[in-house]
Amino acid sequence: MKFSHGFTNLTPTIITFIGMLISFFLLAHATKTLPLAIAYPVWTGIGAVGTVIASIVLFGDKISAITWVFVVMLLVSIVGIKMTS
């Protein structure tokens, strides 16, 4: 969304909306086999971690050590939720 400049740049805006539609479709598909109480936190966590990684790769954002600790904790939590379901 940062590339879209507030949704004024058409190509990144369209790519963003297509990505969002695919993401929601995959969540809906996951809820066919997983309980919503499992699918939604996993979906949200993967999105959060993906956003951190994308901000580093695409925009050169600097992430502090404590932020990395919490990102790792989030990943461990996602794996834990999935493994205990």
C-alpha cells in the first residue's frame, strides 16, 4: 500500500486489492478444514510477520532487536496454535 501513495497510483492499488482478495479467499478456504479459532489467528500472524519482512526487504526499514524477539515469539505462537489444534 505504501507504493500506491494513498491509493492514487493505480497499478500498486490494483495489485494490493488483488492480494487482499486472494488472502481472504485463502482464509475462507482454510476455514473449511480448520476451526475459525485456529485459522484466523494463524492468518493474522502470518500477515503480521509477512508485513515486517516486506517492510525490511522493500523499504529498508530497520527493526530493533526487541522487535525481532517479538516477531520470533509470534512465529512460535503460530506454530504452537497449529500444532495443538
